[in-house]
Amino acid sequence: MDEAWIKAATLAHVRTANGRRRKPIVTAEFTLGSSGVRADLAIFADTTIGLEIITAKDSFRRLPSQMSAYARYFQHVVAVIAPCHLKNVRAEYLCGASLWTYDDGSL
């Protein structure tokens, strides 16, 4: 599954969870100030949510610094990580972010 599919599935999930409330504003590749980090998806609604997507083809090494930057800019952070990277995840890397994964076409 590529990043475009994961973004689409994530947005569908967020929109379903949002229910009948006002539709959120969503942007991709949102620059986080002068941190040098870009959020894969940024959602602005009743709360701000930053989503980082790590596919099987992506490197995992920048995740700790990315999550630290996301925590400074968003009220809630989600790391959507390929199953192959789960063995490398440590709680301290997430800086309080939620952890989602995907398998066989679903989040």
C-alpha cells in the first residue's frame, strides 16, 4: 500500500469519526513553522490533528524528531505506521502520539 492509499484511508476514517459536525479543513504536506518538518496530513476542526504516515518503503529513523515537532504544533498527533516498522516503535519515540497501523486494506 502506497502513501496515497494510506492518506485516503486515513481521511475516510477521520471523516467517518467526525460524524455530522462541520467538515474539517485538511491539508497535505503542512510545514510546521521553522522546524524543518512537514506533516503528511494536517486536520483543522474542533481540534488540530497532525498525521505522519510511515509506509513500508519509508525510513523510520526520523520518527522521533518528527513526533517531537508535531507535539509542539498539534493538539493530537497520530503516527500511521506500516506493520513492518512496528517492532521498532518505542513509546518515547511517539511523544504522546496515537499509533495506528494498517493491514489488508484497512486501518
